[in-house]
Amino acid sequence: MNTIIITIACAALVVIAWRSRPWAIAVVVALLPTYVVRTTVAGIPATMLEGLILTLFAVFCVRVIFFGEWREWIAELRQNRSQRFVIASGLVLICIGVLSLLATPDLHAGIGIFKAYLVEPVLFAVVCLASLKTQHDIQRVFWALAFSAAVIALIALVQYATGWAIPDPWNAWPGRRSTGVYGFPNAVGLYLAPIVSLCVGVLLFWEKRSLRVTAALCAVVVLSVAAIFSARADGAVIAIAAATFVLLLFTRFRWHACVAAIVLSTAAFAFEPTRDILLFHDASGDVRLALWHGTWNLLRAQPIFGAGLGAFPMVYDLYRLPSHVELLQYPHNLFLDFWVELGFAGLVWIAAMLGWLVSRTVALRQSARTHALPVLGVIVAFVVYGLVDVPYFKNDLALLFWLLIAVTGLFSLQKK
């Protein structure tokens, strides 16, 4: 049944992409969570999101190669250094991924991560660079993200109220945690936190915004935050708060934001449950501290190549602390994630990319204020949440990150 659904979706996307690639990009963005719809093709695992990306890229190649669009695109690349940098960064990441594949002891898992988290997001970013021509196109992508967040939030809230489709052990009451369309609660926060941060940025910096647009964005924010609380994704709450604080620093409310941050931080540390969370004194904090300790043991032994792509659970078992009996897929820290998966070169790559994103969005806070500062909020949420979780190595999150990179490379677009 899933194969039929994926086939129909890909066929519909061909029609949309042939008529308008910006609209097709928006459709793919709105359907980011559909990677949970899985099937096999010739014995190879595949997802609906993967099928949509490859379909979009195939239509793009046909249009560019056989209909002469490559001339216009090459001319744009020659004039836009940022777009060339984005493409070069994608190629570098893929090359680093190839080296990590050569070093991994789990080639099967490594190939799956390589195609889903490295190659396909880069291909999608290339299509975005060549297809999003105006600021209106970028705004359409933002609205697609907001729509997707609203759907996931509604599903999570219905789950929390009814217990419907929540897997064990998170369906027990009290202590229930909604999971949305995903298999674990934190996935709700990981997906919604950057999009809520984007919506907050849009509310603060979009000019000439109608009342209807404001109401829609506020509804998305309220629903998403409620869904995050229903999933009890504490890291997402902190990430959104940090992103909001940074965005307010670029408004006339900067001093109000500083006072509010001091008051809320004091209150958080005065309240024992939140203090335990912030100081890693709760059960989740203990697990992460043990996980990071074991990961550091691994990296001291294998600093150049890390564990190898997709091999962290296998290699980590040799270095974990005796007290840590839970084997997780990743170290749950953005920088450790990249280091163990892609080696030291991967760590350098993510640090350099984050530096470029922050410097470019801040530098363009005046000329491209409408889009640059909302993207800055997403980056802040990405980094803050990434200190305690895995904000990249998941199908939808990797694509979302590369979408932000592509959009940042397009900030020089003039309004048309």
C-alpha cells in the first residue's frame, strides 16, 4: 500500500514540478515528515520523502539539461558567490561522507545515512538555488514549513488527549508523551522548535503583514508550543526561548528581553524541577553525561575518523561507561554527532557552516531583514537544541538544515 501511495505522490509532483518548481519545492517542504512512510524498491529501503526529492531532482535535471536552463543558472552562479559557496560546501560534505564510508565498520548503515542525510539534502539545496527566483518564492517555502508544523502539532495534541497511536512506553497515563507521526517524543520537539523560531522571526520582522497572516502565524506558534509541552521535549522549549531572546536583541525591545531573560533564568534555577533539568541532575541528564563521557573516550582513541558513518552504536559499546547500559544511535550533541559520524573533518565542516550562516544573516540584517533574521532564529534554535540532542541526523531535519543553507545563499535576491 505504501508503494502505491509513494508512486502516486511522485507522479503528482512531476506534474507540479514541470509547471512550477518553486511550488514543487514548497510541496516537498510541507511533506518533510513523510519519511515515516516507508517501502522497499528492489530490496532497497526507501521513503516517501526520498522519492519526492529524487523526483524533483530528476525533473530539474531534465529541464536544466534538455531545455537550456543551464545557461541562465550558470550566469547566476557567476554573479553570486554565496550560491557557489553553498554548492562547494555540499560537495565537500559529500566527499567527507565518502571518506567516512571507507572508515566505517558498518557499511550497510553507513550507506543509508550517506544517501539520506548527505546526498539527498544537498541535491535538494541545489534545486532550491536554481529554482527560487524571488522573495515571494522564499516566503512560500516559509508558509509550507508553517503548514507542516501545524499538522504535526494537531496530531500530537490529539494523541495527548486520547492516547491514540502513541507507542509504548510513552502512552501510559500519567506521564503520557505524544509522539506525532514519529516513533519517539523528542522528534516532535526537534521538528517543531526550528519552525516555531522561524515563525517568531517572521512575526517580528515581516513588514506590511496583514491581520490574517499574523493570526495564522500566532496559531502555528501556539499549537506547536502546546504540542512540544505534550511531548515534554524540554530542549525544544529552551531552544525556542533562546531563539526568541536573540531575535529580540535586533528590535527596540532588546533591553526588555534582557530583563525578562534574567528574571526567567532566576526563576528557573529557583524552581527545583527546572534546575535539575538545566544542571543535568535528572534521569535524562545523567544518561547524557554518561553518553558524552563514553563518546569522548571513543574520540580520544579514534580522533581522525571517529566511529565511521552509521557505526556509532557498534563502536561506542567498546568505550561506554559500565553504568551506561542504553546504546543510542548518536551522542546527542551536535558537534559530537558530526565528529563521530564524519570524523574531525565533519566537525570542522559543521563549525564552519554555522559560522557562515550566522555571519551572513547578521551581516544582512538590514538589507534582507525580512528573511535573514528569521533564519538566524532557526540557527540559534538548531545550535541550542543541538547541545543536548540530534538536530541534523534525521531525514526531515537534514533537509530542513540544507533548505536554510540554500535560502541563506539566496538573500541577495531583489523583490520582483
